[in-house]
Amino acid sequence: MAPRPSLITGPADTLSCCSAQAVYRFPDQVWHVELLPLHQQLYVLCAKTGIYCLSLDQQSRVTEAPTGDGDGDSKEADGPANVLPVDADACIFPDADLCAFTLLSNFIITLAQAQGKWWMELHELPAPSQEPPACRHISKVGFSTGAPAGGDGDAPASRFLPVLCCALAPGSGDGLWCSGGFILAEPLFSLLFGVDAAMLDSPMILGGFPDGQLCSVPLKALSAAADADTNAAAGPDPPVKVLHHLEEPVVFIGALRTERREADEADAPPLPPGDADCVVAVGHYGKLVAIKAGRREEAPAPELREYYLRGPVLCAACSSGSRMYYSTHSDISAVDLECGSNASDSEDGDDAAAGVLPPVLAPASLSICSVVALSLSSRAAEGESELLALSAKGRLMTCDLCSPEEVHPVRLTPDKAGQRIKELLSGIGNVSERVSFLKKAVDHKNRALTCLNQVLDVSAALLSGQDGAKPITCTITAAWSRLLLRDTLSISCMLENASDHSLEQGWTLCVQLLAGTCALDEATADTGTTYTFPVEQLPPGGQREVTLPLGTAEDAKLELPLTVSCALFYSLREILDSGPDSLDDLFPDDSPLLSPDREGICLPLSECTIDMLQCLRVGEAAGPASAPDPVEAFLETAGVPAESNAMGGSNGLGDECLVPSAASIKVSSELLKSALKDFSVGAALSCATLRWLLAENTAAEALSSQDVSEVRGLAPDGGEVQLLIREVAMNDLCPAGPIQAVEILIQSSSLADLCGVHHAVIGRIQALVLEQAAQGSGPPDLRMQYLRQIQANHETLLKEAQALRDRLCLGDEASATAEKLLSIYQQLRNPSLVLL
């Protein structure tokens, strides 16, 4: 088994070849690289493209290379001499679904994900002289590991790629060259893959998948699939064996020599075939699984031991001995799995002789950070080891792994002294880069903690003031204004910060508008429109006003009542650098702070209902346009064509039908006097009632200084509405005598406007009655027989209205039916009842 040549690659669209000092530029990210030394060919897997084959012949490369700015003959050049773009003709295996591959002599094994399965294919590599180069397909088999699969033709559902390598049995490596693979000693090969695999003398394909499963497939199963059935998708699944489940994405599979030998050190040159006696698999989050053959004579079984390293692990590499190197964001570390290396920690002092893996691992730091790819170099001198590392910034570094005890003091020559100075300067650069990386990480965490502390302070201040006055409030008002020569209805939200904490950058004021039809339906409660306004900076005592235009008078599309909700939102995604799962560690599931999508903290401020009374343009009158016929308006609303329109003539109802529709509500004078003390100072009860109804209307502020009990105004759609307040006596309700009441009379030529104002008045009176009932006030004695008669009359009217509605739906005498129905509705809107 030939030693693996040294090359390195990272997650970019360029690839560096160490010995040649050349750079190849690919059309997309480079995912995997393998070198075939026999033919001096480089096989590269490019994301969403396929596998490319490049010739490393020096003469052809120099001939094809473009002229660069640097001196290509200088050995001391800081950068590569040539940058070689890779043509599409070099792609010998175009397949956008490919995720991984490995080489075995003249064969290539590929792994792709499509149609909800993993597909493993066996191909024969093209001959060096073949033009154009193309792989010969041999077989294809599909299997499922339970990993989350993507759709047809999609990339892997996870951001992690699978890992492939070959494992050979002792003696089967003669004549075979395995890229990135290893030869396992007996009895580990038989215990791990089974006696059948050992007897077949079949190389095993090891695969580590993003779902954490470590699987094996016999290579001869792929060859047998081609002989049994040319259609591999319809044939039987290959004998896939699950060796272990790491429960996290597998990023590396390798093999080590863990048995202690006196003649060889852990980082000695490549060992003879069969000396690898331990398989290791590393997960992204730091789990390391080591599998070796147990020493129990009565029942031989593989010994499996799990270790936990500090993650996340980006990449790893195994030496020819017992040492493994792995890289995280902040450092490269080395761990030694030599049996008995930690014998002092074990209870049994004979662990070394028994070949037992160490109970714990002690990582040794190399003080190199931000490395995304590792490889053991084969260029090192006899008895030495060299580690190649590619940093996230594209720096290609070599690290001498000689132990301090192996270095003997020698007299430095000028050349060696210069080399030593370069090494020291390189080490200083590595330390400086690591310090810079750690400093940025610490600064980021400090800023995150500061922001989180400020957010929690504001949240605590608002939650502590739920029962009383809140330190941070948002006042909502509706008003008409002149905008672009058009009357526009807008809502204004005034955010006031009366707390001791400042609202820094990151806070957002969210204003949700929910139409009346959506607010009543729970199924559509989340269909409102939400507007967001960055707060930026609001110190204690500061104010910030935002305005939202709802529509113009000409639009006539405003749906009232409109519920307006204001809340403060702070997204924690930016300061935590992760998704919603990180919030589960900070807050419980039922925390009132978290937003429904668990993306941040949501603090409700206020909620207000905008109705017709707030949107009336008080004091304005409608234009000279004639009022519509209420019958025709009602038929148009119901979706039934009027007879006059259908026949092309007049309905013959006369001008008396143009009288505005009206609705009446009577409220006890005692109830209003008790509730409207602030509005009735120095004014009649009718005037105080009108002021109370229009208290939230900014256009009616002048009424507070006038004694008026009647007002006219325009609805948002331009229809005229009249409110008339007068005091009346109800003689038939109470046996003790007449009940003094206040009648609220609503008139409008528009049925929609009449219903809107009627709904707004009823809502205010209901809230008033509930408030007074909570204070213990009760109604006087009433004549129950009279009330029962009124109820019976209303039930009769409702039944008659339902019958007329059915006739209206059938289209029978539409105008006459609508006229009768409107008359019944008029009687229902003017009951002989009073709210006490």
C-alpha cells in the first residue's frame, strides 16, 4: 500500500498543490480531493458540478499556464507561480448530486443523494491516454440510512457532507492502492465486518453520514450487483452494515496503531501493512469513537470506547502511529490513543500489556487556529513528521511534529539560523492570528452579554408594571389630515420611555392592524398586517412618534372597527449567532417574554380599537350629491339586483324612501349621571353624553367647550351621519313611575355607516354598564309582563325578517320585499327598552 501523497484543500473554489506551487481555479467550491500518484492525476469533487481529473505533469502545466505578475522561477516567492483555470472538459463525471468519492487502484467509488436515498456507484477510471477521458460505469446500488434526505436533484439536506474511505484486510493490499484508506490487522477486520467479508477478501467501503451513522459496504457487493442485474435500482439492496451511531455528523474516519512497540514511536514513518489495529470516527460536535479488537479469549469481540473532545471539530488527520490531530475554530490539538499511555489513571496496571485503550484523552495544543483542512505530509525526512494545514484565510502552513526529546542540540549554521528565524516568525504570526481570533470572540460575547442584560432590564421593568402604570407606553390615536391634497385617515403611535433604561439599537416597535372581521374570527386572528419601525435610540424621558396612513376618503375601503396592537420586539438571533434552539437554554417553554416564533423577546405595550366614532369628521357636511335609495343600496349589498335596474325603469317608491335610516338607543339617566361625572360638570346630561361618545375623536375637541347635543359629520367613506342626544321619559317600564332616560338617535343615509356608528355606541355603553355593575349598582323594579311582551314582539319580527330574507334570496318581488325588510330592521333598531 503506497503512502498517500500530500495535498490540501479548503472550502473555496481554488486548490493548492504543495510540491508544485500551483493554484487551480474551479467553477465552484472544492469539496474533496484525491491524488492518483501512479498516473500523476488529481481528482477533485466540485460542488454542484461533478468530479474533475487534472494531470500534474510539469511540462504540460508550464506550457498551458498563463503568464503571471510574479517570478515563477523564484523558489522564495510569497505566492504560487501559476493560477490555472479548470476547463469544463476536465469534468469526467458530471453529476450535481455527488457528495463524496474515494479511489481504489483503477476504480472510483462515488456517493450521491437523490430520490430519498444514498446512491453508491462503482466506476472504472479512464486510461491516461484516453481522449476524451470518461469513467466507465460498472454498478449502482441505493440504500437508506435514515438521514434526512433532500428532494430529487437537491444537495444534501444537511450542511455536512458524508465521508468515504476504504478498509483492506491483511494481505489484500498487494497490488491495490487505496486513497485515504488503511489496512486493518486481524482479528479486528473479522470482528468489525464479519467472517464472510474476511473470507471473501473484499475491501470494505466505510461511510460516515450527516445523521451520525457509521456504515460499511463490501466492495464486491457493488461488483456483484452489476453481474446480477444491470438495473441496480430494481435489484436487492446491498448488505449495508451499521457499525455505530455517533448521533452527530461524522467528519472523519481513520485508523491508528495503538499497540506499544519499543522500536517505533507514535509518529514513526509508515508502518508495514496490517499494523493498524484501531478504527476511529470523529463527530462534528466532538464525539470520538475508537474501535479495536478485544483481548478476551473466551468470546472475542470488538472493544468500543467513546471520548468527548472540545468541538466543533472541522477536520482531522491520523499519523502512522497512535496520534490523531484535529482542528477546531480556535486551535489544533493532538490526542494519543496508545494503549497504556495513561496507565496511571487506570485501576488495572496491566492495561498496557492487555492492549486496552486509555480511559481518557489529554489533548495537546499546537496553538494554531482557524484551520479548515489537515493532512500528514510524506515529504518529511526519515524519522520526522510534518503536518500540512490550510487556514480559513487561505494560508498553507507546514508544522514540524518532532517531539522535544527527539531534538538534539546542534550548532546552528547561518543557513539553519535563518531557517530557525523564519520558523519563529511564522510561530509568532500563528500566535498573533490566534490571539486576534480569540479577542474578536471575547469582544463579541461581551457585546452580546451587554445587549442581553439591557434587554432583560427593560423586560423586567415592563413586566413589573403590568398591574399599574407601565414605564414604557404607546398611545394610539386616529386623526384626519390633509396629505397630497387628499383627506387621509391616519393612526399615530406615540412611544414614551418613562423608565430608567434606554432603548438601544436592536429594539423594534411593531404595530399590528387587525380588521374587525378578522378580530372576531379566531381562525383568522393572525392574518393582520404588521408594520415594524426600528427604535434606534430612545433615552429615558424620550418620545418617538410613528404615523400610519389607513386610507383616504376617496378609497372607501377601510374596514372598521380596526384593532391596533403595539409591542416592542428584540431579535436575539444576532446576539446569539444561532437559531431559536439557543433560546431554550435561556427561557422556559411557557416564558411570557418569547415571541410566538421563538426568535426573540416580545413585550406588548397597548391595544386600541378604532371605530366609526373616532373616525367621524365632525362639523363637515356631505356634498350636493343626492342620497341613494335605501332599497337599492340594500339590494346591492345583498347581491340581488333591484327591479328598477332589471326592468330599466323606476321603482315607483317615491321620495319618501330617501328618508335616512335611523337607530335609537336609550340609556338610564341615573346610569349616565353616575358614570359621566367628569363630562357633566356645568353641562346638561345630553351634552355630557355627546362629549363622552366623541371623547376619542380629535376633530371633536371643540365640543368640550360648547353646549351642544346634536352633531353632524362625515364617515370615512363620505356618507353623512347625524348624532342627536335628547332626554326622554319611559312610562311603561317601572310601576313606581316614569324612568328618566337619554335617547341616542343615529341617522344616516348609508346603511353601512349607520351600522358602524351603532356598533361603536353599543360597545361604549356595554363597557359602561359592566363598569357600573362591578361597583354594585342595580336596576330598579320593572314590569316583567311588559318586558315579556316586548321580547315576544321582537321574536315575531325576527321570524318575519328571516322569511323575508329567504324570499329575497329567491328573487321574488325584490324591491317590495326589501322595503318590508328595511321597515322591520327599523323597528328592531328602535326597541322600547332602556339600558339601566
